[in-house]
Amino acid sequence: MDDILKNIEKQAQESDVDEKKPIDEKATASNPTKSTASYDASRPLSMSVQDSIRSQLQPCWVLPAGAQNPETLVVTVHVRLNRDGSVNGTPTYDPKHAARYRSDPMFRSAVEKAIRAVKNPRCSPLKGLPADSYESWKNLRFTFDPKDALAAW
């Protein structure tokens, strides 16, 4: 089931995240294990954080029943998160699929199930997100791929 979410990618950050925090040289000199590198919001989430998110969302995602070609139902959902890992506002699907959403009932069902998974109280708020790198995970894009889920069974 580790492949239910095909990928978790950072969505483009807003322009106001370009500011870097100054390095506290006194703190790093007295603590050699503290990193001297400034925080970089453009760095992708670590694999362990991605795996943690994936494992939290897995139990809440249900495949569309009766899908004849589930491999065609790949859904990308854009989510904005609060600092506590809860969903902020309504998740949205990739706008390039708007026409298909309106015309294909099975795809619409897949989108709605993916959005419900992200908002499900059993799976939200997401736990274990590093508070010091909120800027790197406040806007996420989740890709739900039924083909991967079926391959895991």
C-alpha cells in the first residue's frame, strides 16, 4: 500500500518565502550539531516526511467502485495546510482536468474520493510534519493513483 500516493510534491511557494533567516553564529559555535545552513523553502520534503504523509492518508482513500480502467483515474489534489497539519480551506483538483471532471462521472468520483481522503478526520490533521519547515509543506500536491493501489493488493 506504500504506493497509493504516487508522489507528494511541494507546490510552488508564494514569493514571500524567499526571505532567509539569519544564522545565529553564537548558537552554532556552542552547539556543533546545529546546522549552519539557512532554511531553504525550495527544498523538497524528505522521503521520511513523504512516507509519513502517505501512510497517514492511505487508510482514508477508497478506490472508486466499478471503475473499468482504474489506471486512467489518476487524480492530483492541491491542499493548503495549517501549521498543525489540518486542511486550510477546500482542497482543489488540478484545473487542467476541469473538462474531464464535468464530463466523466467516474473521474469525478475519483476526485471527490481523493478530496474526502485528505479531509477525513481519521487522517487529518497530518502528524509528524516538521514545524520548522512549515513553508515547505504548507502547500502540497497529492497524486492519487489507483494503479499503484491495485498493484499493492
